[in-house]
Amino acid sequence: MRELIETIVKPLVAHPESVRIETAETDRLITYRLFVHKDDMGKVIGKQGRVAKAIRTVTFAGVSTHQQKRTVIEIVDK
């Protein structure tokens, strides 16, 4: 799933080398912390959060159907 998120995010940003993802998993939850350059926050979030919502939707569809776990994506600037 990390590779999928990177594949979606890297073409959107001006600093793809700054994109990093950390994963934390519990028995019910998978948390992906997406780190991007502070100048790219707006591009990753999108107007009215549409890009971030699309990323979350793809992640939710890919993980929850297979593992019965809730997913969370946190977008953080470096």
C-alpha cells in the first residue's frame, strides 16, 4: 500500500524526494503518515481536500477489504 500511495503522490509534488511514508499498525488500525515538503502540502491536500480524500478512498478500498482493518492517512509537512 505504501508503494501505491507514493505512486499517487510523487507526480503531484514539486519535491518528490521529500515524500516519505511511515506505517503504524495495531490489531484494528493501520496508520500511514505521509510526509511531504511544506511547499507541497496544498498540492497533496487539493482544493477542499479532494486529493487527500481520493488517496484515503483508494487506501481504504485496498486494505479494509483484505484485512478488515480501518485505515488512516495523516499528511504531515517536514
